[in-house]
Amino acid sequence: IAVPVIVFVPLCAANALRRYGKKFNTAAKLLMYLPGVTCSVALILSWKYMFDPNVGMLRSVLGLFGVTKVSVFDSARTAIPIMSLLAACTNFGANLIIYCAALDAIPNDYYEAAELDGANKRRQFISITIPLLNPTIVYVFITATIGALQIFVIPQLMTGGGPNGASSVLLQYMYTQGMRNANFGYAMAIAMFTLILAIVLAMISKKVSSEKE
């Protein structure tokens, strides 16, 4: 869930910011980048408190509609999307800045010529922006995938992998096998698999970056 959101939502946001002035762009990028530099533990605990079924903000909002208690972390159908959204928010600002820098490198002549030919904003985005940003999109996709493989703190602090291991991720499973079950060989195998996969993705990312340069 998190990877497509991390890749495409910042792209659409960066494209929308092109229509505004420099001051607005700077302020927007600063606000959107803040979650990425905030302490991850503090951010996760804030979200966990916000969705608390007893005192959270979600309970107060739903209370206006007569819903007294909802525990979103008791079901994988709600817990996993919420954790994915949090993971996407922490990486949103960095990818937004990458896309904004790539968009600034596209000459305005292309858009002016397309506008003279009668192309609207949507057609310009599909026919000009996306093809020219293809190396950047691939780079962001690969780095987002590597980041998704490294997710550990969010499910560990939010749900502990529950309910019944439904929201457990790869590194959390490795931690459980090694530190709790003392199954060190199995945990090492998981770690090596993750390392090899990350190396392969990093090599692809390096190749894409070289082609872009």
C-alpha cells in the first residue's frame, strides 16, 4: 500500500505546486518535509494516541455520529492501511522535493508548444511530464521499495505485529525469530535475503541514476 502512495502522490503534488509562486512552494515543501525529520517514535506514538479507542481524536469525531468506541488496531483491515499511511507520510516530503527538482529541469518550451497545440493540463502531464520524469519515477519507486523492506518501528510500536501477526513485517518477523524464539539461523537467513534484495534494488537504482545523468 505504502509504495504506490509514496511514488505517485508526491508526483501529483509536485506537479500541482508548479502553478504557484516561489514563496508558496517553499512553505509547502517545508511543511510537507517536517514529518520526515520528526522523531519517528514520537510521530508513531502521536498517531497511536490519535486512534486510541478511549481517548483518541478519532473517538471524539465518531462520537458526534453516535459511535462510542472503535479500535482500529484490532483488525488487519484497518491497522495495515493506517500504518501504510504513516509510512507514506514520513517519506512524502523527501520525494516531493526530488520531483520538484526534476520538474524544474523540464524546459517550459515543451508546455508552451503543447498549449499552442491545444493540449490541456491533464494531457501535458501525461504526454510530457511523466515521460520526461520516467528515470526519476523509477528511482523513487526503487528507493521506496527498499524503504518498505526496512519498516520495523511502525508496526512494532503500533500493533506489535497483531492481531495474530496480521500486521507483522519482514524485519519484525526476523526480530521475533532471533530475539524471542532464539532461532538465530532462521533470523540470519531472513536478514541475508533482505540484504541481497536491497543490494539488487540499489544496483538498479544506481543504473537508473547514471542513465539520468
